[in-house]
Amino acid sequence: MSHAIELDDVHVSLGGSHVLQGVSFSVPTGGVTALLGRNGVGKTTTLRAVMGLAAHTGVVRVLGHDTRGLAVHRIARLGVGYVPEDRDVFAGLTVAENLRLAERVEAPAYDDAFALFPDLAARVRQRAGSLSGGQQQMLAIARVLLNRWPLLVVDEPSKGLAPKLVGEVAEALARVATTSTILLVEQNLAVVRRLAERMVVLDHGRVVHQGPVGDLDDPDLTRQLLGVAAAR
């Protein structure tokens, strides 16, 4: 089985705290792998290490490439789209300008992006800062879809969204997952169950469980790993 991402004994220290303490796991090529865990256990830091945004020791391979020594933009050019937790849209620019800045290929897939998020097509001249939180999330995802990257790294796409918008974003990601591999951090277990086939669970900076998302059917295991009951 080929792997889109491989982490081997990855350590990250931030502000004197040993956040990741020897994280090792692989993301198979194809479909969605969910990275789960309670708040503060190192999920976002793991994604940042994958993208080269967090200094680390250990080995990170992305799409078959050892990323040691690679700048963030060079990792992205391997074929990785990143949707950060805080969305990071350019508030003072229009939707169209945000998308134009994200173009990295000769023929950006605007038709695909607007088919997934028709609301954005109607707001191309609107400033991103005036969009709702859900619309900004759609814009953040649309920016990476323009380039048809083979790998997407997505951090909490449903955070702060109304239930209707959560469903729309989840449906869009499900369609994207038919052609791209996705590593997904997500607290909404209903979304995880809908999208992901596999899961990796972190606790205190270490991997404590790996397996199929169907493991969430065990309520005792889910409470032990995540402190919550599994959503259905």
C-alpha cells in the first residue's frame, strides 16, 4: 500500500513544551484519514509539522518525499493543499482576488470549486472579510481545490459552523475525497463517521490508537480515547 504521508518519531517543542513526543503513523493514499484527540493533544501541531510550519525532529515524508530541509512553499508544491483551522482568508480582498492568489497551475479548476460552493460564485466581488464564517470556510477550501492537489491537509473544517453549513462542507469534502487523499482534523464525530475510513488518535503528544473509524462503534473505547460518546 502506498502512503501519502508518513511520520516517524516526530517530536515538536513549542515555548518549552514538548508537544509531540515521538508521533509515528502513515496516511494511505486515497480517501480520508481522521486525526482525532481531545483539545490540546497536538493535532494541529502535527498538521503544521507535515506542512513544515513547525520545526521538528524525526522524519516526515509527503507524497514520497522526505521533507527535511524543505521550505513550506516547496512542500506545498509537492502537491499539498492546506486548509488551516483559522481559515486565513485575506479579509480586505474580494473572493475572486483570494482565489487568484491561490492559483498554482496553468488551468485552475474554477468550475470544480464553484460547482462545490455555488454561494462563492455569486459573491466573487464581495470582500472576504464580509463573508459569514461558513462562507469563509468554503473560500478556504475552494482555494486549495483550484489546483487539484493530490493531498489535502484540513484542520477542523466544521468549527463554528451552523449545522446546515457543516453538512454542506462535509458533502464538499466527501466529493473531493474521491480524487484526493485527505488528512482531516475534526472534533465533530458525526462528520468523521461520514467522511473517514481510518483514524489516528493522539493523547498527550503520542499516538494511542490507530484503526478503522468503525472502532467508534465501541462507546467505551470512544470515551476512553476522546472523552465523549460516539456520534451516530
